[in-house]
Amino acid sequence: MFFIKNKIMNFKKFATIVFILILITVFISFLFFPIKKNKIYRPKKEAINNFEIEGTLAFFNKKNKNLISKINVEIANNDFEKARGLMHRRFMPENVGMVFISDEAKQQSFWMKNTHIALDIIFVDVNSKIVQISANTVPYSEKSIPCKKKAKYVIEVNEYFCVNNNISVGDSIFLKKIKF
């Protein structure tokens, strides 16, 4: 009987030591390898500041249909890119813009939150005709910039682009996507 009691006591001591070693191991692992909190996806800074040229956009005069200007464009292809737009970008070359394409013509509204660059925002209908230009928008403004007419395309270019290139309401555009 004494022999069995002694074995039980030894087993309890052994189990206690194993339990303490497991606790120490878990504690040390948390110390050196902390649990990562859920992270919100944020693109790397290099991806935000660079422009991915995905097409060219040409502007044509409403009267004589002559080419007015041609720029390279980045196209906001998905909801994330559309929501981000030109936010956090500090510079945009003169010959570059961003195009937002909707599935259908609808009331569009933009804002300048977290946008460092003053822009001209050009609203274009389903017939590729410019229906509104919101010129010289104010950086960082959370004020809504709505289009009074339905637009399928919205183009963001540097401020004064429209004035400097004589682009006005009624002119038309042609977007050519680069095939990959």
C-alpha cells in the first residue's frame, strides 16, 4: 500500500512539474511572439505615390471634333481603388489623371478628404460627353462635390488642366485601355 501511495505522490509531483514547465513555455512564447492584432489593409507607401498607367484618355473639341489634349490615366477598377482615388498622393504629373468608371450613368459625388492635390474633376455621361467640370477643388475638403447630371465616367486631373487646355462642358472624351 505504501508503495502505491508513493507512486501516486511521485506522479503528482511529476505532473505538477510538467504543468509548470508548460506554463513557462507558453509565457515565454507570448513574450517573444506576441499575438498580432487584426490589421486593416493599408497599401504600401510606394504603391500609393506611384501611378499605374492603365490607359490613355483623349479630349476632343465639341465644335470641330479636333483633338484638344491626351493624357495617361490610372483607372480605378474596384471599390477599394474608387474609394481611395488620389488620396494620400502628394504629386501628379501634368500628363496624368485618374478615371473612375461606373457600371451605369448615375448621380456622382466626390470629396477631397485626404487629397493633397487641388484637382479639376470632370464628369462625363454615357455618350462620352463632358456634362460638368468642378474646377480647382480644395485639398482636404470634406465638402461634397456633386454632379448635377448623371455621369458614367469621372476624371480627376491637376487643377487648371481644363482652363490650360481649353476643355469645357460639351467636349468629348475617348478612353483607350492598355491591354495586359
